[in-house]
Amino acid sequence: MVALVAGFYFLHWVTRGKGFGLGDVKLAAPLALILGWPKVLVGVFLAFLMGSVFGLGLIMAGRRKFGQILPFAPFLILGTGLALVFGQQIWQSYLSLL
């Protein structure tokens, strides 16, 4: 949990709050505690993946421009939900590839 919050705070600091809000940093702590290790990695990965795909889709559809704000919290919550249900299977599939 501490590593995730520190990583998210680093992203907040690097982007000066414009690319990654403090709300996302605060949300990371309870989500990490809910998921535990290693599901937290799956949840965060899925959140970033879904956010990227959704954001690129909005840009390609002309509904957003590059650099506009897109809230990340919904993707964190959705990634957490998916990791709660499918996290162990996804993690095992990933490990089998190594």
C-alpha cells in the first residue's frame, strides 16, 4: 500500500497535479488494502490499461483533445472490481508466461 501511494504521489508531484490528481493518490490506499498483494498490481495495471484505451478512443472520436483532463478514479475503481473477481486468474496467467 505504501509503495502504491508513494508511486501515485510521485506521479502527482511530477505532473504538478495537472495529470494525476491528489484524489487518485488518496483513493490508492484503501484500494490497495482491499486487494492486497499481488492483486493490487493487477488492479492498477487494468486501471491504466482501461484509462488509456478509453482516453485514446475519446481522442480518436474527437470528443477530447490530447492533454485534456480525464478522471482516473473510475478506472481505479473498475480495475479494483475486476481484480477482486479475476485477479488471481490474471496473475496466474501472467506468471505462466514467464
